[in-house]
Amino acid sequence: MIRASHPEVVVIGGGPAGTTTATLVAQQGRSVRLYERERFPRYHVGESLIPETFWVLDRLGILPQLRGGPFVEKHSVQFVSEQGRLSEPFYFADYKPHESSQTWQVTRQEFDQLMLDNARRHGVDAREGVRVLEVLFEGGRAVGVRTVDEAGFEEEVRCRVVVDAAGQSGLILDRLGLRQWDPVLKKAAIWSYFKGAAREQGRDAGATLVMQTAGKIGWFWYIPLQNDITSIGVVAPFDHLFKNRDTKDLEAIFTEEMARCPGLQPRIAGAERVAPHRAAKEYSYRSSKVAGDGWVLVGDAFGFLDPLYSSGILLALKSGALAADAIVAGLERGDVSEAALGSWGPGYVAGLERMRQLVCGFYDGLNFGKLVRDHGHAKPLITDILIGDIFKGDIDALWPLVEAAKEPAAV
């Protein structure tokens, strides 16, 4: 394992984006040090993988462990209307008959630990329990970081590239004033975990369900995990969940929203809640740029979209892989400028914007059943987005059809 006193690359954060970037750079023989402020395993929400994660996971060399692991297999996604009607399943393999079409629902404690251990196997010097206090800049260029460990020892570490993968509280985003809040997606979420909730049989057993609430004001995710645990969360406008209510208690709000979701009620009859309620408020944002001189943003440190289509881990892995390739190329050329490190930005943002358009379409009243009935030829394009194959221009033919399939949603 490389333990350089002055690594070429420093990665801040040990989640999927950080470990992806670190691993792929280290695979090319570059010295990489990763700092993670917590000790793994640690809790994190965001459990559903979509099929396009396959290609990065393959590059990371982690697929054999996922195939042999405890995670629930996922073959499809289904939508449940505000009346409780179940849509025709979107089976990924029906439109892309490839091994990538079978993916997983993962508990993040175990998945993230696998990713971090894999990074170490590929030569990353990964240090847990070390917090990065600040990114060091000289003349507008990132030149290193200042860290403190659990014993209080502070250290300045110089490097050629700093990768901020520290999640929604990333160090560079706010320091440089790059955060841009989404003007439309002002949503919030409350979630918990239940044991004994109903699940389907066969290849539907691991399906992600998206269940609308009355009036299409919000929706619930329903993600089957191992050990008979199901992740269940409600997403709705921030004002609806947290303003003009008699209570601010998360459990009470969650219970009220469950009563407004006919698709959920029969599935949780007799189920037992086994974790506290958690919440996230107004979380949709992105940075105005992916990189600068000597630094790169990946994963949630660049931006977060919405949990609707389970794109979070895909965007973490994709941005991590694109950034890693740019870093390796830049180090080889001796060019770690903004132009070199951020060359992948426009293509990535275009893909992110395509996913955002479908998210906004759903919130504007998109009826998936009507879309498929009226435009059956478009189902492959819809499935492309649901599997995360969003970094290609032909999907843009879908947007006029999405507009035509919208129905009025409650305000």
C-alpha cells in the first residue's frame, strides 16, 4: 500500500463517490490518500442501485462481492397511483437483456464498507476518524488540506489534486460560493425502516415501489432490504410536510402521510418499525462548476437531485469515475488546471439535467401509465432513464411525450 508523505491526490470523504475516485486513480499507480471523518460502518440513506451503476462497479472490481453478498436483487421499478393501482412493472432486462439489468437494494453500512475496503485493496491510503478542517489554497489553486485526527493531532498535507467528496456539507462548495439551490425542487423527506412489511414474489420481490399520496402531493419510496427490512420514506414539498401543521413531530407527520397513501397501507399492515424517523429538508442543489485549479467536486459535494429515481449512487459513481479519468490524464500531462480537471463537466451535467426533467415531470403530474399506453414505442427511452442510461442525447426525444402525458397535480 502506498503511504506517501505527500500524496498526489487527496480525497475528502469515504462514501461511494470518494472511494470510486480514489480507487480508479490508484489503479493507475498514482498515490492517493483518502480521509473519512467517521469510523465505518456508519449509517447512510440511499439504498437502491439502478442498473447503470454496473459499469463503474465493474471497473472497481467489486461485482463478485456484490453477487456473493447478502443484498436483495432488484429487477424492476413499479409505480402505484394515488388510488393504489399498481402499474405494469418496468423490467430492466426486457429492454436491455444484459447482466447489468439485475442490480441490488443495499444497506449502505455494508455497501460503503465494501467500497472502502476495496479502495484499500487497490492501494488507497484510507484513513478513518480524520476530519479535514479546510482545503488549502494558494493563488486560487488548491494545494492540499489541513486535517485533525481523533487524538487532536493537526497536519497539513500537500498534494496536486484535492477531490471533495464530503457529501452535502462539502468544504469547497460553500467556501467558494458555488452552491445553487434548485428553484423548483423544494422538497423534503421523512423516512424510517420496518420489519415484516409485505413484498412481492419472484423477480418482483426486490422491486422499488414509488407510491403516490392523495392528490399527488407527495410520494413514498418502498425499498425491500435484506433481513425482512424495508426502507420506507415520504417525499413532498417542504411547506406541505413542515409548515402549517399542529405538530413538528416526525413520527406524527409520517403517520399522517401514510394514511394518505392507499398503496402503502395494506403493505405495512402488521409491520413493525425498527428504527427512528429521520428527515432531510430542501436538499436539491448543484455547484456552478465541477472543478477548479487543483480541485474537483464529486457526488453530493457537487450536487444532489432528488430520491425519486434512485439516482444518487449512480451519480456518485459516475461523477467519481469521470473525475478519476480526468485526474489521471491531467497528472500524466502535468496539467491540473480547471480546464483539465473539469473537462467531463458538460456531459455529466447534461445527463443530470435529463434525470431532472423526468423528476420535474413526475411532480408536474406525469402519468406513467398514460405515457406508455399512448406512446408504447417510447417505453425503451423511459426505461433508459429508469436504469440510469442518461448520458446520451437520444433520450431528449422523450420530453414532448412527457409533456403530453401530464395530468393536473394538487397544488
